[in-house]
Amino acid sequence: MDNESQYSGYSYKSSHSRSSRKHRDRRDRHRSKSRDSSSRGDKSVTIQTPGEPLLDAESTRGDDRDDNWGETTTVVTGTSEHSISNEDLTRVTKDLEESTPLECKRFVGPALGGCLSFFALVTPLAFLILPQVLWRDALEPCGTPCEGLYVSLAFKLLVLLISSWALFLRPPRATLPRFFVFRCLLMVLVFLFVASYWLFYGVRVLEPREKDYRGIVEYAASLVDALLFIQYLALVLLEVRHLQPAFCLKVVRSTDGASRFYNVGHLSIQRAAVWVLDRYYSDFPVYNPALLNLPKSILSKKMTGFKVYSLDENTTNNSTGQSRAMIAAAARRRDNSHNEFYYEEAEMDRRIRKRKARLVVAVEEAFTHIKRLHEDEVASSPKHPREVMDPREAAQAIFAPMARAMQKYLRTTRQQAFHSMESILTHLQFCITHNMTPKAFLERYLGPGPTMQYQQQSGRGRQWTLVSEEPVTSALRQGLVFSLRRLDFSLVVTVTPLPFLRLGEEFIDPKSHKFVMRLQSETSV
Amino acid sequence: MSFVPGQPVTAVVQRIEIQKLRQGNNLILGFSIGGGIDQDPGQNPFSEDKTDKGIYVTRITPGGPADVAGLMMGDKIMQVNGWDMTMVTHDKARKRLTKKNEDVVRLLVTRKSLEEAVKHSMGTYHKQ
């Protein structure tokens, strides 16, 4: 995001009073409607949103405007023209990007694997059935031993089926940029196996119309054994090998420095990336772009440094010498911005605590207005006719007194982009239904939760780019660094091996724990 | 007054001669001792080095024989009648001081102010 021009946009808009905002809106609407996310000048673009009710569309702009939905119950209609700021714009483009048409590439791998395994499972049955169908009369009768083989074959096939369902028929969680080496290896192995068995079968059994049926049944049983062993290999390679921890990954988010350490086993870079992203969504606090920047008052002081204007034509040597002198002079000037930063931070903390106190009190009071109606209380109506509400109505009833405090708190902690009025009402309804206390209701708003909490369930998935200097199918090793990039931030991952542990032994006899008092006697002589 | 194990200990000492006083059946000296190799050296308030397990004078009865002879509180007793007191147990020290057949004990004691005095006098000597 372009920080500097965003500031200019804020200062431009927030310096105006409320009455002139109407004129500003009308002016904005007349500007050309373009979905240009890299608009350089004024950052406000008029756009027609397709039915998503954006709560209080100007809520991301500055602190000095009054709140709308706190005091009056506004109904936010869907298809109306709003003027939104750049942040909303990037959010919309991100959502649009994620609702790209369904990628067929996602399902090619599983489909191929499914076909291959179906083929492999059907093969033994085919081996058994084909002779019966084609040359049944010429076959030697095969009594008890064959039946025993049938039973074992059936059970082995059943086990294969169930374990294939358990292990491989799970929906894939990620599409990897390159081939997943182990999976490809296994699919090639299965294919070669089955193909060679078919080849042998075709040449030795179908051609000469082999009469020894028992041999054919044994052949089919050996194929099923081989398939079971390949499945064991698959289990070990795909599921078990990476369970023993071998490396420690440090994951740092590039924008705000949130970091975590994870222990992983032997994986390739792309699989490790998927592993890290799984944990990113539930461990890392959500990325809040509004919290990144230093307050304007501090940065603006820094930015008014010396400006160097060079007016003569041949500027090569002179300007560099001059600018260096200017920079040195600027550095020697006493810089008090750290002081202001400290006081600004303290002031912000105090403000947040004050708003939080108001919010907690308001919510506590609001929750005392309703209580749950038990079934046996329904009958006692004539004295106090009470209106019976369902959770949604109850939530709406008690939302009004706390709405203002909630909105002020969210704006102070810059979280208003993550919580719309609708989402707050839904959460309130949820808490009322499950008998939660006000504190449990507020847990969601008092701290930045993990990113999973704010995700909408979209079937398209999230787009991440894996940036790495090594090929992504190579295994993890010491000193490797790769990063996972998204639109506006990236996660940088560093790999270090876990230390080798030399564990020694020391035996302590339980009877050896003995104690004495410390002596300090004084004798008079 | 720290020591290095195995190396000889050097200290500036003062010779103090105490006449034992007869009180009834006992011969008393009029002071109390603390310390010893079987005691906890960390509790010693008079020692500079808290690992010093020597015998220290912890209390002096005012007007008693030790006070008269010039013993001071906090002194470390190095020798009693020629017997070494730097590496003895507390009980051994007590026994050496309270032998019934001796009337007089000659102590070699050391204290910090002795060192200072010697240094001061040597300094004035050097200035000359």
C-alpha cells in the first residue's frame, strides 16, 4: 500500500468538518468510476458494490467523524453508491481475486490417483473372473484350497479398500507449485506394478488359455499382497516420515514482526510451506494494516527535513556534496521524535483502557436486561405478560445500549474493519444462545484473534506465492530461507536443525537424601 | 584475610596475653568465640572473606580479663599458646582456650586495622 499518499488522503479528508462532507461526497461521485487500485492522486474512488453491505463505509477514514450506527439504527442497503477509501478497495479486489473461477488443476491430481487405485483394485477381480467367463469349461476344478484363497483375497481387498478410503480419499488441502515427489513416485510404482502383472497375465494366461485355475487365483492373491505392501510404503512415505521433528522453523511476518517457532520433520520446501500455512491461520494474530504506521504527528515532523533544490545545470558533483552536507546537518539537529513517540504511545494506551472500561460496563449492564426463560415458567402469564423472544430478537434488543461504546472501542483499537454490525449481532446472538457471560462475549473484541476467526468460508481458497532460491521440491536443510507472499505482506521462514541431544544418566539412591543443620555456635570461654 | 590452599598464610598479628580469672571453680577469659572448620562461614559478621573458617572473637565481657588485655571484638585468633587456630574445629578451639592447668593464654590475633596501621607507617617511611 502506498503509505505516503494515504496520509495525504487522510489529512485532506479529516481536516474538513462534517457539513462539508456532503459536498465532498457529491464531488466524488462525479469523478470517473474506474476500478483502478493504483490510483495515484486522490484515493477515493466511486464504485458500485454488488450487494455487500459495507458497514459505515467511511469508518476507515480518520477519527474525528461521528458514529452512525451507534446512535441511530441505520439500515444499510445493498445496492447504493458509496464512496470508499483505498483500504476498502484493496479488500474488495482481494475478495474478487479469490472468487476466481474454479481451477480445474486442483482436481487433476486426486482424479488421476483415484482412477489408478480403482484400476488397481479391480485388477485381481478381473484376473479371477476373466477365465471363468472366457473358457469356463476347460478349467480344472479347484476345490477347498481355492475357496480358502477366495476368502483371504476377499478380506485383503476389503482391508485395502478401507485403508485407501481412510488415507487417500481425503480432500486435498493445498495445490503445490511442483509435483509432490513421493506421491508421484507411488503412483508410478502402482502403475508399473499393475501394468507388469497385466502383461504377464496377458501373455501367460489369456493367450494359451491356462487351465490351472488355482495358479491363477494364487497369482491374483500375490497381486493383492503386493498392493498391500505398496500401501504400507505410501503410509510410511506420506504420513509417517515427517512426524519425527528434525528442524525448527522460525516464521516471521514481514509487516509487523509477529513470529512463531515450529518443529517439523523432514519435508520438502513446498510441503513445509503448506504445514506452516496451516498453523499460520490459527496461531498468528490477524494482520491489521491500520496498526502499522506511526502516528501522523511524529512522522510528519520527521518528513519536514531539509529540502535540496539544485538550480544550476551541471549538478553531478556539486549536488552530491551538498546533499551529503545537508544530511549530516540534519542528523546533528536534535531529534525529539522518540520523545513524542513515547508520549503518544502512553496516551493511546490510556485512551484504549478508558474505552475498554466503558465497553465492559455497557456490555455487563446490557446483559442484565434479558434472562433465559425456562419451560416451567411459561404458564405463569397473567401477572406479568412478558414478550417471549427468540435469540435474534433478544440480541437486537440489548444491542442498542452497548453499540456506541462498542463502536468507539473498535475505532480506538483500529479493529472496525474486521467487525461489521451484522457480525457483532450474530456473535451476540450466539453468546446468548449458549449462556455465555459478558466477558465471554467480549473475548472476541478485546484482543486480535487468529486469522481463522475472521475468515469467510469461501470454497475457492487463499492464494499464496512461495518464493525460494532453491527448487521447491528439495528437502529442508540448515540455513534455508524461503518466504510465503501474499498481496500486502509475506511470511519469512528460516530453517535451523534441532540440536542433537546427548542424554546422560545419573542414578540417585533414594536413601542418599540426608540433611544437617548449619552450625553457627558461639561459645564463651 | 583470604588464603590460598597450600600457600603459607601471612598476616600482621598482635600479641595479647590474657590472665585467666578464677570464678568459683572455673577459669574464665571473658570473651566468646565463633567459627571453626565445622561451622558455616557465611554467617560470620566479622570476616571479610565469607569462606574464612577461622576462629573469631564475637563478644567481649566489658571489664573482663580479655577486655583488660586489649582484645577487641572481631579479632581473628591465629594462635593460642603456640597452637594454630586457623584450621581447627569449634570444639577444639574451645578446649585449647580453656585448659585447666594454664593460667595464662598468649594469643596472636589479627585485625584489619593492624594492616592499615602497618601500611600507613611504611608509607610515611617511604615518604622520607
